[in-house]
Amino acid sequence: MALSILDVFRVPSDWVEFLIPLTIVLTSLDNIIMKNQKQTLMRANYYLALIFGLVHGMGFANTARVMIAKSQSIAVPLLGFNIGLELGQIVIVGAILILLFILLNIFKVNKKDWILFVSSGVFALSLKMTLERIPF
């Protein structure tokens, strides 16, 4: 049996499920700690986004692996999975941008205060999720 690309980069799912909320904890903590250092925050967020994407990609690969295992063809299920994933992200990001526009332009919420508020809430929720998923 030949190895697929999904088998080469296999990471145990319990570790992936732990690392996903941990990356969110680190990103939100970075937003809280570096709130007054915009240049440093932006540079750090680029690196965090790279790590975030790699870890979350491993989670999606695990899901894709299960889905593809049930099918003979890899192309159609993988294409459908990726299109659905991207459309879902576009809808969520669009809704967040609309909410942000309303809050910043209509209700005149301070952008730094909003980032601190959201990052604090996300930090608390993702820290709880991280602690619940410690794999050892």
C-alpha cells in the first residue's frame, strides 16, 4: 500500500486537539500584552498566524483523512471539503467585519478597547478548552 501525503504528516489527533486552542490562547494573549506596541504586535501576529495555520491545517487533515478513507476518489471529497471550509470562513469573517464596521463607525467604539475586550474573552474560552484537552 502506498503512503499518501496525509500519512506522511500524521500527528496524533489528541495533540492536534490540544494545540488548536493553545494557538488561540497565545494569539489572544499576544493581543492583550502587546496592545500598546503596534509594530511588534503586527510582526508577532504574522508568525503566530503561520503557526496557527499549520496547526489548524493538521486538524483539517485529520478530518479529511477520515472523510477520504470512506471514498475511493480523493479529488472530489477533498475539493468539496476545502470549498465548504473556505465558504464557511468567508461567511464568518464577513459577519465579523460587518459587526466591526457597525461598532467602530456607528457606535464609535474605540478600536484598541474592542481588540482588548474580544481578545480577553477569546483568551478565557480558549484557555478553558486548552486545559480540557491536555494530552498527558
